Amino acid sequence: MSRKSVAAGATAAVAAAPPLTEDASAIIAVAAHELKNALGGIGVALARCEQRLAGGRAVTAEDLSVARGELRRLSALVNDLLDGARVDLGVVHVDRRPFDLAALAREVVAMFSAARGRAVELELPAAPVEVTADVERVRAVLINYLENAAKYAPAPAGIIVRLGPSPAPGGDAAARAERLRLAVADDGPGIALGDQARLFQRFSRGSLAARGAEGLGLGLYVCRAIAEAHGGDVGVISRPGAGATFWLDLPAGAS
């Protein structure tokens, strides 16, 4: 395909995208504000380092820590915006390779617990669970679910990662055998029914965002696109006051 054809396709995809709502425009304004704040924080930290060096003093670990923290926040915001744009343009590609989904879950949870200081319970099969999927994309979904659980269900609320056959309507055993479900459950405040229907839409953050939780409302939107690119699905099971379970269904087995 020629470069001109690719450009024309991208232009057509942009033209076909639905117009932004007032809420989406407001989120973009928030994103710009957050990006500016992160850049400002990095600038302040660098200015302090320059002042110390100019005065013959050593740069402190605290100044470097502030700069790194703001850089991580800036990187996360930019990645969210880029991933959301790729989904809008229909360019979510997956690199399918066989891997052990249970082993991936253990690895991600171990890293998450060490970084966040949150204990996570595991309910995983002892034997390997092989799937053919994009390991990095699946990793991204699991990390997003865990980060959301930590954000909206702060300690001492519990977090559990489960892996097993996907429930199938009508008790269809054959259908259950065809799909695996990776889920993250928490003991947090739960999610209002009205919010659940739009959580996986672009720029949707739910009513809890009004309580000060950060985010652009793109993470779950990207998770849904990743699942669909694999022929899978995503969803949430929740009721107010009874926690929430976010799940990812993937085709089982290796191809």
C-alpha cells in the first residue's frame, strides 16, 4: 500500500469518528492541564538541581525523585492519548504467540504488589494455562485492571486475580471450554449501574472520578479494543457497596 493510500485511509477514519461531546472536550482540557502541570513539575525539579550545582552543592535524591515522578505521570498521560488515538483509527495490532497466562498473571501481580505495596490474592490453576495472544497487550489489560482496583478500592480493601473457564450462558460446557476468563475483583465501593454501561466507552471515568481520582477515561476503552482484536471480550460485574470485578475473556488454547 502506498504512503498516499495509508494517509487517505487515516483521513477517512478520522472523518468517520464521531464528534467529541462536551464531556470529551472537557477531558481533553483536563489532559492538557495535567500535561502542563507535569512539565512544570519537571522544570521546577531541574531548576533546583541547577541551583544546587551552581552553588557547588550535590543534587539530592528528593529532587530527582520529584522529576522522575512527574516524568512517569507525563508518560502515562501521553501513552493514554496515543493508545486512544490508535483505537479510534482502527490500528490496534496484536502479535499472537503462545504463552502461559497463569505465569503472566503471577509475574504482573508480583511486580504490582512490590511497586504499590498492595497485597493481591491469587486464584490461579496450578498447571500452565496456554493461550495464543499478544502477551504485552494482555499484560497491559491486567495492569490497567489492577491499577483501577488500587485507585478506586484503596487499602484495606482486598484485591483478587482469578483465572479460569469463562462462564457461558445456559451452562454450555462446550462454550466454556472455548474461552478463558482473567478477572480482577476488589472489595471496594462498587460501581453504580448507570456508570457500568459506559465504563468501556471513550473518555468515560464514572462518578468516582468526581472524587479526585486521576485518569483520562481511556484505559478501559483501550482494554476493550485489545480484547476485540483477539476475538475476546471485556466487562464488569458490580453493585454499589459490593465491590467490582473487571474481566477479560480470551480464546483458550494454542493455535
